Amino acid sequence: MQTTFNPDKRRLLSCLSHGSIFFSTTLFSFGVPFAINLLSDDPVVKANAKESMNFHLNVWFWAIVIGTPIAFLSFITFGLGGLLFFPVIAFGFLLHWGLTIVALLHCIGKPDEAYRYPFIFRLL
């Protein structure tokens, strides 16, 4: 016997998982998909919540890996290092926000299919 899930609820919870990064980039962006993963019994919503948590962990990791040397270089060169690496920083922000928007559009357009971010390490 196959269980049917409410597509509107599935769409809403999947979008909340991916879109939580727009509310805050701190623990809230990880906490919302974590809570949704614990409370939902829908397999597509759970898959979207896990993918969202993996994406947020990747964003934090790469922000530390790339941001720390840039901050150090900016400190040593009195801010010039930040100007030199501005294209890298801008590309990172565009990639981060762009992939999130693509995930939201996917969840709205295809609520029965979990979204998979490209180029990320899946830890969960």
C-alpha cells in the first residue's frame, strides 16, 4: 500500500528547507531543515531537508577556507587583499544565492522530486 502525501505541504516544507538561508546564515539556516527532517515523515521532504543541510555545511566550510586567507591578506595589505579577491568573493555569493534560488524553483515546479545541489560534499 502506497501512502500519498499532500503536494502543497511537500512543496512548502521543501521550500522552507532550502530557503532558510534567506532568513539567517547562522544556525537558523541549519536548524530549520534539521527540525523539518525530524518532524516530517515524507521521504521527499526528508531528502530535501538533508540536501539543504549538506549545502549549508558546504557554504560554511568554503566561507572559512576561502574567507580566512582573504581576511588575513586584507589585514596584512591594509585592505588591498580584499579588493584583489573581490571577484572570488562576488562569485561565491552569486553561486550561493543562485543555487538556492534554483533549488527553490525546482521544489515549486517539481514537488515530487528531491533537489540535488551540484558541486557539494554530502556529509549527511
